[in-house]
Amino acid sequence: MFQLYDCVTNMHDPRMVLLAALVCILGAHACFALLRHVQQHPGSGRLRGIAIAAFASGSATWATHFIAMLAYQPVATIGYDPGLTLFSLLTALLVAACAFALALRGGAWHRLTGGALLGLGIGTMHYTGMAAWRVGGAVLWDDGTIAMSLLIGVGFGALALRLGLAEGRAARLLGPILLTLAICGLHFTGMTAMLVLPDMALIEQLPPADSRWLAYLVGAGGIAILLLSLYGLALQRRDQRQRHDEMLRMRHLADAAVEGLLVCDGERLVTANQSLELVLGRKPDDLAGLRLEDLVPDSATRSLLLQDNARAEGDALDAEGRSIPMEMVSRTISYGGAPHRVIAFRDLRDRRAAEAQIRHLAHHDALTGLGNRANFGERLALMVQQAHTQKTRFAVLALDLDRFKLVNDTLGHPVGDALLVEVASRLRDTVRDTDLIGRLGGDEFAVLQSGGEQPEAATALASRMVSALARPFFVDGQVLNIGTSIGIALFPQDGADSAALLRNADLALYRAKTDGRGVFRFFEKEMDARMQERRRMELDLREAPKRDQFELAYQPLLGLDSNRITGFEALLRWRHPERGLIPPAQFVPLAEETGLIVPIGEWVLREACREAASWPGEIDVAVNLSAVQFRSPDLLAMVQGACAAAGLPPQRLELEITESVLLADTAGTLGVLHALRALGIRVSLDDFGTGYSSLSYLRSFPFDKIKIDRSFIADMNSNPDAASIVRAILGLGRSLGIRTTVEGIETAAQLEYVREEGCDQVQGYLIGQPKPASSVAGLLREARIAA
């Protein structure tokens, strides 16, 4: 160290040493400015940039060496060999170009290796330049010091490219400083490795050395280095402006993005856009410098920093430390001329809320908020499983609202929906928190009652629900009275699985409705037997038309003014191969419930028209239409087609309907009735007096005939009120100009009574029992003879 100090201070001109150092610093600065420009703008100008940077570095190394040599003041200097001097310059240029090409390949090891090669190039240039020095005397070298100088050059050169080509302001300062240390440190350490033994005889013999050409050459190199340094400074300023403009553009684009964006340099946060600021309530300056795990304390987010196009979900912390669910996607971008990681944040609160709402809707009824069929089934299955394990008992209650369809059809679906909401509210008030209410669809509800002593607990609950729903409802200005019927199945005696419990609760509900509605019934094994019988009958009923098991019987209608048969009523019969003759009261309700009445009724109409076409022209045929048939959109076409196919004039066809046809959609029903009248078909109101609104129906549509139900005739002899009702209806018919028919005439006294009261037509066993079509001709002959 002392030798180095002595060499620099006593054997060199200080002014020239400072000039050499200045040239070295300028060259190093120009070199790194050019290298950074090439690093940030790879492309077609890469080789040119490397060549210019190599020229800056090599010429700075060479100029520094020879300015320092000119500052060297030994007594024995003779001169410099021009060839070796220029060769040392070319060596510095070529080795620097190779070193920079290797360092700019991108990796840390490439920069270290390139820097080491640059250091060797500096050493090669130095000792080649020393070989060009001519001195009057002998030169002795210290191998250890030479090795030390080369180690200084290689070490500082490797660090210079490794650290100087990294990102950051510190790297921009470190690169030129380390390269300057490599050049100057190698040179002056190498100078201390040399010992000159002057030869005075040789010095006196030769003329003084003329080194002006070297000074001129070094001066030219210094000027070139100065120009290159200025050029590098201009490139550096331009690159800084471009980076600033690019960062500003990216900032504006990021702020325009809807999603939150966060830029990371490694694990450190650099900046964020306004969208993320609004979501988290944190300003970008508050985020800068933090680690990603400070913002998103979730291990899953580590992949965002390690993998490109990585996705993760986690909770980000807002300014108040609250967790906000986020979906994050990472990308690699160039930010400020260097690769950074940008992470896009998508706020998941709305999506999570929507998903929760979807899950809720998937398991709950949208109208009432009660559990739906799927939810009730899952809870029931879980309850069955737990009850098997824990040996507990529970009850399943199936509810169906009474008269709800009438409300829905007459007052509209909005009123019906509002009524269902009120029903759900009352049901909630009757159950405990541990019980579950479900709306299975329409006006069907179910309750899962856990715990309690059974059947006492189920009895108490069913009683509360019947009472609660029996009270009037006030909906949309309407006072509504509905009620409910309830069927109850108990675990385990009424079913060991969910399906059996629900099925048996439904059977008990069916029994409750059959027993008069507004009541509850427990499941009994006989119910299942009856239901199985009903299912068998339904299957047989579906096959009956295909197997020609239906037939028609015709009961005569007697006109009292002429004492002659004026027509026949077609009555359906089902002749089962095993059960025998099944009366309509047993299978017609089932046919209406299953919808089979529509095809069966069409067959009845066509068959009756076909048979009646062969009767005398003054004999009519009457056919009953059920409410289900009447709601068919093809009714008019079916009736018209039946008459046309049989060749029966429509005036000979009479259609009988009951008041149930008129309960729903009064305007549409009246339209169909008027259309039938327009075809020439007569329409009669059957079972008159047994409904609720008979008189209003007579006012709304001019029926051709009203038929008085047989129940009034049967009670006439024992009940004076029944006789008064018959007399009143007959008088009403006369006053309105509507013909009247009395059903169920079985005695002569009954016949004489209705005749005296002005009845137009009678029907009953006294007149004639229902007979097959083959007997109609004989009945007509007998009637003519009797008349």
C-alpha cells in the first residue's frame, strides 16, 4: 500500500493523474449510459450500441493508462513503440466488446462473467501498453504485485457489470465508480510491480524521447471520450424522459381501469391505481414500500409473485384492517424500463353476495322465504339419518290449503301470492325454532317437527296450524277464508326413509281432505291399501278405452205436456273384466283428477251422437260435460266434429254442465257457452239448487233448461222444505221462460206433484231405467203404445 502511495504521489505529476482519473470517470459513465440504453432497447441497433460502448470503455482504459504514463516521471524514459501502443488500444476495444455482448445476455452470471472478462481486457491492455514503453535501463517485475493488479481489475470489473446493469439509482452510480476503480486500481497497482534500474551510459548516448504524438493521440481519445460521455448523458436523459412518459401513460391507463391494479418490484409494492385506492381506502403512497403479504396476508398469493398468469383468491386488508375478498391475477410487465409484476384485483363482495343469493334461492322459496322442496328433502334425509343413530322420533306434517284455487282463479295470482305470504307468516308463528317449514309448491306446505313426545306433539302442532289458518285473512282489501287440511306421518312407525314418510303424510292429507277439510289425520296402514287400490284403478282406467271397456246407457226423458219420450240422457258405464260394472261415481272423479276425462268425454260425445243419429228426428240426446272437459281449448271443435261425423243436427244435441264449470273465468266460460248456442246446441244447467250462485248464473246466461237435483225429490215426502224448494224452482223456470227437468222420479205421487207444479220434463226409474243403445227402439215403441 505504501509503495502504491509513493508511486502515485512522488513518481507522477498530480495534475496528469487527476486528468487521467477524470477521463476514466467520463469514459466509464459514457460506457454504462450506452450499455443501459442497449439493455432497455434491444433490437436492430444492439451491435452498434455494444460497439460504441466498447469504444468508450476501451478508449477510456487506454487513455487513462497513457495519460498516467505521461504523468510518470522516471529519469530513464526514452519513448513508446507506436505499433504496440495502437495494439494495446485495439486489444482494449475488442475485449470490451466481447465482455459487453456476454453481459447483455441477461443473467446475473452472464454479467459477472462479462465483467471478469472486461477486467482481464483492462489488464491485457495495461501490460501491452507497458510493453510499448521504452526506458533507458533494466525493468524488474514483481509477480505477486502483477497478480494483485489483475485480481483488482477482474474483481472490480465483475462487480461493475453485475451491479451497474441492475435497476435503481444506486446501480447507475455504482457501475461507473466500480469500473473506474478497476481501471485505475489495476494501473497504479501494476506500476508498483515495476522497478526501473537506469543505465546512465544508455541515457546519455540516446537523444530525449519525443512523446508529443502520444499526447496528441491521447488528447484525441480524451475528446472522443468527452463527446461519448455527453452522448451517453443525452441518451440517459432521453431514456429517463421516455420512462417517465411511459410510467405516466401506464398510470393514466391503470387509473382508467375498473379493476384494481398493483405494481410490485419483487415482493415490494411500487404503486397502485385509483380503483384499488377506492376499494381499499389506501393511497398509492401509503402502499409503496410495503410487502405484498402486508396487504394480502394469505399464503396462496405467493404464487402471484412466482408464476406468470397466476390466479389466486384471498382477503386484502383495507385502511381500517377489514378483510375484503379479492380475486387476483398476475402478469409480468415492463415498468420504468424494467420487468415488474402487476397484479389485478377484482372485488368479490358483489359476486360472493350474488352466489350466496343463488344458493339461498336454490334452497328457498322466492315468494315466502321458506325452504323449498329440495331443502326440505335434504333436511328430512338428514333427520332420518340422525334419528336412526340416536333412536329418536319425529313427525312430518303435509299441509294443503283449502279453497286456495278458488281464490287464485277468481281474484288473480297477485292476490294468491300475497295470501301465500300471509300463510307462511302464520305458520312460522305456530312452530318452534327447531322445526322446519317448507313450501313444496303451489299451496302445498310441509313441516318437519323434531323432538317432543309423539303423537302428542304433532297433534298439538297440527291443531295450532288448523286454528291459525282458519282465521280470516285480509289481503288487498279482500276478506279471505281458506283453512287447511293436514296429514301426519311419524318416524319410525310410518316410514323408515324420507320417501316413505312423505308419501304416507300425503296419504293422510288425502284422507283429511276426503273427511271434509279443515282437519288433520294421522297416517293409517289402511290408507296405503286404499291408495294402492286407487292407483290400480287409475292404471286400469288408462287402459279401458284401448280395450273397449266403456259403454253407454240411455235413460229416457219424458215430456209431461205430450206424455211422450222426447230424448235420452247418455250415461257412461265401465264394464271391467274382473270388477264387473263400475258405476260412474267411483271412476269419474278419478278420471277428472287425472285428466283422463277429456279423452273419455270425447269418446262419450262421439258415441252418443252416432247412436242418436239413428233415432227418430224428434228424439234428442243429452250428454254431460265435466268442468275439466269444459276448460279444454278444443271443446268447440270437438263438439262440432262429433255432430258432423255422426250426421246429427246440432239442434238435437243437449249439453249438461254443472255450476263448477262457471266458478272460474266467468267471462271466458260465458264466451264458450254463447259459441255453443250459436252452433244450435242447447245448454242445460244440471244439479240446480245444490251450488252457491245458481240464481246469478241464470241471470248471466240464458240456459235452455235447468235440471232439479234428485236429492230434493227424494226428501219431498219427509221434508216440507224440499217440496217448497221444488215448487219455487219450477215457478222460477216458468217466470224466466226456461224449461225444467226433475230428476229422480220413482213414484207416481212424485210425478203427479211435479206435473201439478208445471214441470216440463221428468226423468227417473218410474219413467225408465238406463238401457243400452240396442234397447232404445223398443223403449220408444212401448212409449208410443202407452201414450
